[in-house]
Amino acid sequence: MSSSSSSALSRLVNLQRQFQQTKQSEKDGFDVKISSEVFDALSKGRAVVALESTIISHGMPYPQNLETAKEVEAIVRENGAVPATIAILDGVPCIGLSNEQLERLASLGTKAQKTARRDIAHIVAVGGNGATTVSATIFFASMVGIPVFVTGGIGGVHRHGEQTMDISSDLTELGRSPVAVISAGIKSILDIPKTLEYLETQGVTVASYKTHEFPAFFTETSGCQVPCRVDTPEDCARLIDANLKLRLGSGILIGVPIPKEHAASGRMIESAIQIALKEARENNVSGNAETPFLLAKVNALTKGASLASNIALVKNNALVGAKIAAALSKLR
């Protein structure tokens, strides 16, 4: 763990005792609430896995979103780590949610604001409810010293991004926060080669799990090779540990291919993606509205197959991520 992460955690430890689960960050000046389970694990050096909350609020309908969130947390626990789902509730960033908080977030659905790094200050200032995207989750995980974060897929450079400058803040956040993100790669609705080029510019180590090829979310392959292959949770732990000890300050992206039994529908999903992209262009859908539009269209065209694959890969990532976090905890 870097010195900055260690000092942040030390501040939180001291203030935890004083304010009964509500911490005041001396540096950033706002309250952060860490669940007792997550706090206990962090203070004892046990494995913790950060989880985003946008997948709960915006990823699928209620109650399927709640069921999936609970199942993902259970998988993390079964594989040796403590889950820390992150969200902003009533203006307070929460690291680790109770069952009641998960239920509330799932019920709110899209009424909770989709919160990237740029939105954090606003949601806190107005006392709102925010479901954290990858960039916001990385920020909070880094703040409290959680080195491993599991998600479905990260954002990237959109197609024609060289003209629109539509580039996800996930990429810049990975470049400035020492957190390892475990994902199924990047959705092919994005420009995968340009995304990997941008990550290289940001100094982000990109690795793939048990393969040399970067995964494309719904499919195992993207046609893009990665400079780093890791074959076991222990390999991943050593990579993360080296990154932290070197104090590089940047994160790591580890791509985990979708399970083979769900990749079989990948070609059908890819065909639907091309149709959805064409409709988005014809309807002038762009910016923040583009990804939700595309995913909803693809889900409709595939009659739910894409959503089923999405859930399967998130669960697989949670399994792999928890094992990586447990191996890292043992190593450190």
C-alpha cells in the first residue's frame, strides 16, 4: 500500500473510533461512512473487494438488480474477501452497504444519479443519492485503501472519439489511482484499440487473465494483444503488490474473459451491437445517453441474452477478483 493510501486509512481509523462509523477526511473535508464489516477487514489487513453501484441502479430492473447485487457480494465472501459496495446516500459516500441500503438503492433505480468522478462534489453538496460508476468507485476505493475493485466492464474511447473527444473518465481515473480493476474488458460498442492506446498513455498496466488477448466483454477475444498475461490469483497479487510498492500512482486493468458457456452467444450479441450502433447514429444519440441506449437496444434485440451474459461475467469477475484480493492480503 502506498504511503498516501496508508495515511488516508490511518486518519479513517482514528476518526472511526471518535465518530462511530462516520469518518471525516482531513484532506478532503467531507464525511465518509465505512461499514463496520469493511472497516474491521481494512484495519486487520484482510481482503476487501470494492464493487460499483451503477450496475444496481441502472444495469437491470428491480428486483433482479437486488438479487444480483446480493449474489455478487455472496460470491466475494465465499472466495475469501469482504465486499464493499460503494454508493452515495443522502449526500454521504458509503463504503460497504447494508442489506437495507442495497434494497433502497435497488428500489431507487434510475432515480439515483449515475455518479462519475465529476459528479461526486455535486451529489454530496445537495445531499443526493448517487450510484457510483467505475471512475467514482476507483476514487473512493483508493481513498480508503482498497486495492482491488471488481466490475463488469469499464468505459473507454467511443467510436470516432478522435473527433468527438468522448472518452470515459474511467480511463483517466485508472491513470491516477493505484487500484486494480478486474473486468471483462471493454464493450465492443467502444473503440477497443483506441482505448488500449489511451490507457498506455495514462501509464496503466493492462493484463489479461489466462490469455494473451484482451477480452471484449461479451466475447473472449477482441483481436488486441496485451503486454502482460497473468495465469493465477497469485500472479495478479504479485503484479498489484509491485505496483503499490513502486508507488507508480497509476492503476492496473486485468481483463477476465467471459465464461465459455456464455461466450457462445457472443456472435449474436455482436450482430445486435452493430444494429444498435446504426440506430444510435440515425437518432443522433451521443454522450452520456449513448451507452444506456445501446445496451437497452442490444438487450431487446437479443431477447435478454446480453443481460444474462452480463450477469454471468460480473459473477465470474467477482469470483476471480475475490481470489486475487485474498492472495494479495496473504502476500502483504
